[in-house]
Amino acid sequence: MALFIGLDLGGTNIKYGLVDDTGKVHSKGSMETRDDEGPGVVLDQLATAANESAKLAGAKLADVAGIGVGAPGMIDFDTGTVLLATNMKGWTNIRVVDEVTRRTGRPVALENDANAAAFGEYWSGAAKHTQVKHMIMLTLGTGVGSGIVVDGQLVHGGIGLAGEAGHLIVVPGGRPCPCGQKGCLEQYASASSVARRAIEALEAGGPDAVGSSLRLTLAQDRSKITCKFVYESAYAGDALAKKVTDETSYYLGIACVTLCRVLDPQMIVFAGGLSLAGEPFFEALRKVVAENSWKLPVKPADLVPAKLGNDAGFIGAAAVAWSKHR
Ligand SMILES: [Zn+2]
């Protein structure tokens, strides 16, 4: 049985664990990222997290076949370098593979964090024990992250930026996105955008806003208008909330149809806060996809929730190490 360590590096936390070649998790933990202290300290932390993963599982680092690191930002896959991670202090041209190999003595593989999470769901989550070889994962959280698996491999593209489905344009000329485009999926289908659009609709007024149960909440504490709250209100029959959630399903569904035409995935997996809106969310999404998809007599892609939750990142990073160093 080969053992792998997965390290999921984020600006707030480093999540880590030891996983065997069947995907079974033998240990896991988390530590706060000391981002303020710069990349050197964070790289030391990655080595500590690797040691801790082995120790917690009763193994030695020397017994580990490989370490996978999932990191935010733009990555040069040829050199194992994080070129730029804007949410981390000083993370420009950090040679993660070299630095972590030097600190641990084990082979290291580097992957973008959203890709790693998708690969985790492919290897050991939603697509495990299925015939699926072609899968897309969309993480609907603060933004919309995604990863694409084709023929059992992550797709990277020319400069490592393939699979940015959050920036598919679903509304030409629509809402501005920090990426510089307008009408990106992320502006309509992230959990934050659901809350933001509900607040905008309430502030814009009109009959739905006047009759909305969300109005009082907005007046009392606008931070309570979350994606979860908007969905609960929609399910309870609030017309304004329902318009927002319908719009979300619509644009997300349209993006899914586009992704299906281009990549023919067997499965699309949904993770992140919005995916927790439950079965009615998936029903609405499947309906939009069916209505807007071509009418060929072929099985459509399965639209399913993710299974690994917050563990997808480190399990996926371990899976990346497994795919490279087994
Ligand atoms: Zn964008």
C-alpha cells in the first residue's frame, strides 16, 4: 500500500492529511497559515504539516511515496512554481516543488487548489466507484472555482489557466467582474453573488421588495442576508428570493450546457456553499439544463453534489501526488 500526503494551502488555513492509494484517509489536521510572515515561513509550515500528517497516521515521512500541494494562484507546471497568488503576502515566483522537496526529502507535486479539489472528487469522492473518466467540478463559494478532468487527467491549458469556468461569460455585457470581463458566471452563481443580488433587488424596491420577508432582515442586519438565507426564504415562498435563486439556476444551467457541448463530461460535481442548498437546487438546475440542452437521445451528464466537503483539497492534493509518483 503506497502512502501519499496532501497539503491544501490557503491564505487562512493549511489543511493536511495522509491518504493511501485507495483514497482512504489515515490522518488529517489543519493549522492557521502564517501568511503575514512571508513565503519562507509558510513553506516551513508545509513541511511541518507533512511531518504531522505522517506522525498522526503512525507513519514516517520516509515511507511516503509523494507529497501533493494544492496552492492558490497561477502556476507554472513545468517548474513547480506559484507564479502569483494575489491573496497571499509575497507569493510571487515561489518554487514550491523545490522548496518543499528540500524541506521533506520526498517527491513533491504542485497543483492549483481548485484543480486539486476537483481531482479529489474524481479520485475519491463523487466519481469514485463510477465509470466516469470525464468530470467537471464547480465550487460555488465566494467566487466560482472549477477543475476539469478529461480522460482521467486534469486539464491545464497553455499557461495553466484552463478550467476557469467561473469566468465563462453567461451574460454578454453583464455585471462587471474583477477579472476585467463582464457577465462572468461567477457574478451570477457564486454564493456571495446570490446574497449581493438579493440585497440589490431589495434596495431597488418594487412590489416583490415591498412584500419580501427579507426586508426586515436587511433593515436589522444586512450581514444576515446570506446565500443560505436567500435560499431558505425562496423555499418558504418569498417571491423576491425566488427570483434571485431562479436567475442563479438559469445562468448556472446555461453554463453547464455550454460546458457539456465543449467537453462532454459524464458528471458535473457541485461544491461550495451554494451546493448545500439541497435537492430543490439540483432539481431546478437539471430542469434548466434539460430545457436548454440539445434534444439528442443521449444520456445527459449527471449533476451531483460533491462528497468530500472541506477535505477535497488535501485529498485531491494527495491524489495529484498519487497520479505522478505512484
Ligand atoms: Zn470574470
